[in-house]
Amino acid sequence: MSFDVAGFRAGFPSLASGIAHFDNPGGTQTPAVVGEAIARTLTGPLSQRGAATVSQRNAEATVAGFRSAVADLVGGVPQGVVHGRSATALTYDFSRTLAKGWSPGDEVVVCELDHDSNVRPWIQAAERAGATVRWLRLDPATADLDLSDLDEVVTGRTRLVALTAASNLLGTRPAVATVARRAHEVGALVHVDAVHHAAHAAPDIAALGADLLVCSPYKFFGPHCGALVADPALLETLWPDKLVPSTDVVPERFELGTLPYELLAGTTAAVDLIAGLAPSGGTRRERLVAAFAEVQRHELGLRLRIEEGLAPFADQLTLHSRAADRTSTLFLTLHDRSPADAYAFLAERDVLVPAGTFYAHETFRALRLPVDSGLRIGLAAYNDDTDVDRLLDGLAAFLQS
């Protein structure tokens, strides 16, 4: 199997704009097949779920398709897939639900590598419950977690550990399974933010040791929504605030109001698009794993080209993405130049490399960086060598100007 980047790019009408997109960690471009699935579902026939008419059956099939697709993506089961407006909204919802069982003396562990959506909801829930917050610390020298004190951080008082499967800022993929094993030894739950990870690989919820896992389809060519995956048996033990007439059935118990069927259909189409990159045969899960492996090889080749292109400017910038295991996402700071100016300079050349903190608030604090001090270069499957050429030419021109 080899990845046909030109063929893949042809499925994205927006790429005809000529923009070289390196803003992909913030959300990828959307392929035609996803937009078509959304339009086809919206224009029906479509109504509330049921079995009496084709419009009701279409709604039922759309929901079932979404749950099955997300389950295949992360190695879960359809009955454990919960739709949400976003990963942030889902994390807030579940933090409030889980915190109902917390009390003073309990502890919650969060991580300095995370997007704030997997930090602040847990800190705020812990504060309301009177629980203590502990930290998994980032080692700036390695851009990875320092787990030397893991047994002291995760203790018999720990109720939940929240950490990322891949940093949206640095790309670092920490040793989630190691942390999860320790958490499970003391009876704690593990909540994994796989939003950035799922844009570059098919997560394996069991191998990660995640009890709860969230991802966002718009990071892997889908529409703007979120999904949470868990063991249905765990979901059966949790009781969110909900309307009295709404169902108590899992996973619907956690989905507030009518589902956006068109977004569910778009998510399924995005998952099928990725699976379709692998040869036919095997389960959709197997094809997703194979497809992502090839995409990772493609992205890695581009990432190495970028790193080689940045090397001559080592006296003018610092590349903070240096963990041994990481996605093809690069975060760099400029020594004497404004990242906002670099962003604007590149944007004039239709090369989109955003500047900012990207909600990685605690990561910035751990790196002791001022706010808005860097650029993030994020690769996606549709990036190609021409994009990289334009990026490197533009950065060189800026740094030499």
C-alpha cells in the first residue's frame, strides 16, 4: 500500500483556493464526500427517530451509522459512543456528572501537556467537590511527561486521571498506558483526550487504558461535533442531569435534545473516507489502522523535510517539539521576531501557519513561554511537498528580511 496524496487532495474542493494549510490541528479542510453526506441527510426524508416511515428509519440509521463508525475508529463498541457538541462540552458534561461522587479528601490528576478542555473542567469540578488537584508535570527538556513520581501523584485517593493521547501544541504522545495502569491499580478512572491523536492515528481505547475517551471529527475531515467513547457498563453507572421525559437508555441518556443527524452522517463519511485509503478486505477497524499507518508515514516524510529546512535557522528559532514519540506537529518560537508578524507574512503568500497558545495554557506555563510567542505547523494527509516548499521558502524569506 502507498498513499496517493494527489488523489486524496482531489477530494477537497477547498484546496483549489491555493492555500497551503498548516493550521490542521485547529481543524482540517472538509472533503466533498462529507459535505455531500451532510446535504443528503438534511434534505431527507428525515424526521425524529422511529420505525413507521422512511424519514424516521433514516434518522435511526444515521445514528446507528455514527456510533458504529466512531467505535471502529477508536476500537470501542457502538453502544458506548456518545455524541456531543464538542469534546470540550462532553468533558464538561462528564466532569459534572462524575464529580457528584467526589468529596473532600479525594484527588483528581491533570496533565501539563493538555489542551485546557481536558484541564479546566476537571479542576473546576474538583473545586466544587472540595477535592484536591494533582499534576503530571511536563519536562521541557524532553517535551514529554516526567513520570518519575507517578506513584506519588496517583495514589489511593485518586478518583480520576485526565491526560492527553497527543499534545495539540507539541505533538507529544505520552505514555498513556503506563499512567492508566497506575490509575487502575488504585481504582481511579482514566479520561483521555484523543482529539489530536485521532487526527493522525486510529486510537485504541483498550491499549491506551482509557475508561473515557473523547475525539472531534472536524480534526479528521469531518464536521464540527464531538464524540465520547466508554464501556457501556461504565455509562450505566453514571447519571447526568437530564429532562424527566428523556430516555434513561445508554448512550442516549447523555445526549441532550434532538441529535444533529446531518453531522452524524458527515462523521460517518469522514471515517469511511479514511478507511477507504486502505485496500478492500478486512473489517473497517482493520482498514482504518492500515490507512492511518500509511498516512503517518506520509506525514513523517514531510515533517522531516520541515525539520531539515528549519535547521539552518537554529540561531533564530527554537523548536520545542522534540519528544521521541510524537505526531507531525511542530511548535517553534522565534528569538527576535514576532510570531504574529511571521503569521501575517506567510498568510500573504497563502501559507497558513497560525500563532498563539492554541488553548495549551498549562503547556505554555510549563515551558515558561509568554503568551502568543510561537508558531504551530500542523500537517494533515492532504499536505504535499509543494506545500512544504512554499512553507520553507516563506519562513526563510521572513527570517532573512
